[in-house]
Amino acid sequence: MRIKKSLTSKGRPYRAVIFDMDGTLYHQRALRLFMAAELLRHCLRHGREGLRDCKILSGYRKNRETECFSGDWETEQYSAVARRLHLPEDAVRRTVETWMLKAPLSHLYACRDRRLQKLIPELRGRGILVFIYSDYPAAEKLKALRLSADGCYCAADPEIRRLKPDPAGLRAILGKNELSPSDCLMAGDRFDRDGKAAENAGMDYLILPAGKGRKEAVRLLGQATGFPQKHETGDKT
């Protein structure tokens, strides 16, 4: 599998690595299995209410993937689903917050990427800054993964207010931490979001695919940040 990457440092060390959260620091496929089981139990217990919640979550995910929101996009992403399903906006917001932000937390550590779990503290130990940047709130997820970072940012932050692949979030991180694009490497799981955001910011990137190719991608990440060969083994998934 060809790994999507742009690594132009040519031996010059990166000062910072910016990690995406969802599907990068943990295996999203594994988490989805946990959450599917929880949602099934929820539907069996609560019948129509459970089915309604599933429709809300499906509509919300589809909107995040396909719609181009402008202005107050954070409110619009909820109101668009509410209009489509003829539901109160507050009900949509509560369901999304419960099932997409809170419920997954108890499963995240079991779904962690063990190679990155080892690499991230080593990066910080060598003085390389580690930042988390996600389209979704990530601070509680980072805590659930038992990881620490030098900064945690999400698309809803006041200084960002844009979804990837808009480079606003990466530029905010650069400005706040007095870094240049050439100082940083963006590591994510999706080229259309993480890779494109990095390209738009003039930054190097490395895409960590799900399944086949991920082991090699993490090895390349270790190599690019000064840890050659060290993270080839360990996580089998």
C-alpha cells in the first residue's frame, strides 16, 4: 500500500508533530464495534427513542462529511439535522454529545494505537513538541488515552472556527507557538482532511492508514522524528 506523505525536512529535525485524534491516536474501526454494541443495547431497551438517536447520529455524520457550512457552522450542523428529522435542535445536540463525545471515552484506551502510545512520550522527552488538532473536541479523549500533549486544539476553538481541510487550525497552532510550517509535521489518518489541511498550510504530513500500511506509516513517523526502526513491532493491529 502506498503511504501518502510529504516529508521534505531532508534530515533537519522537526520541532513539533501535530496529531489528528480520531482514527489516528486510536483505531476507529475497533471503537465503532464497541459503540455499535452499545447502540444496539440502547435500541433494544428504548425502542423508538433508540432508533431516533441512531438516525440523528447517522444524519450528523453525513452532514460533517458532505456539507460545506459557513458562518456559525457549529450551530448549523445541529440545526440541519433537526430540520431534516423534524426534531428539536436541543435533542439533536444532546444525542450527539452523549454518543459521540461522552460514551466513547470509556473504550478509547482499549482501542489505542500502542505504537503511538510509546512514541508520543518519547517525542516530548526529546524536546519535540506534540500538539493534538481535531475537528471534534479532543481534550477529554486525550485524557482517556492517558496521553499528554503540549497543546490540544479543535475546530470549534474561537481562534479557529473552521473544519479541515481549511488550514486555519494549523495556522493558529503555528502562531500561538511561534512555529513556522517547516518546523512541523502533521500526522493524521485522512489525506482529504489532514493531508490537505497540511498542504494548505505549507506543512509536511504523513497519513497513517487504517489496517494495511499503518505499521509501515508509524515506522516512517518514528524515522522522520529521529526514532528509526524502533516502532516497527508491538501493536499487531
